[in-house]
Amino acid sequence: MIDINKLTVGEIAKVEELSNQGITAIVDDASPKGLTMAALAFVVKRRENGEFKWNDALALTFEEANAILGLGQDEPEVSADPLDED
């Protein structure tokens, strides 16, 4: 899952510029998601491939964007008791 805290300030600014929304829009159920998801996928993929373009991000399917961002994936359960092995 994408960790917004690990984005640079420049990447956050780029997401906000491209999506025309604050970065927290991704977790706001009432906010539109398309441009925010594309913008987040864009900055993540640009880290891997400097040739990845904005139009490439816009061409991603919802499933592809989710795979890049790890959205909708459950985080592993962490037991409060390290000896609890249920």
C-alpha cells in the first residue's frame, strides 16, 4: 500500500497539482478518485521509470492503478501480544 508519508513534498505537490485536490482526497469517501489515483500512480511509477508520462497514468485501468498503489489491500494483522500465534 502506498505510504503517503514517504512521498516527497514535491511529489505531494505534483499529486495536488495534477488532481486539483489535496493529497488526503484519496481517503475521503466523498472526493472524486480518478485524477487523484492517476496522479499518485504517476509519481509512484516515475520513481521506477523516469520515462513514465502523465498520459500513461491516465491510461491505467482501475485495477492497474490499484495494483500500483496497493489500495484496497488489507494490511497484515499485527498481534498486540508477540507470543499470540492464532
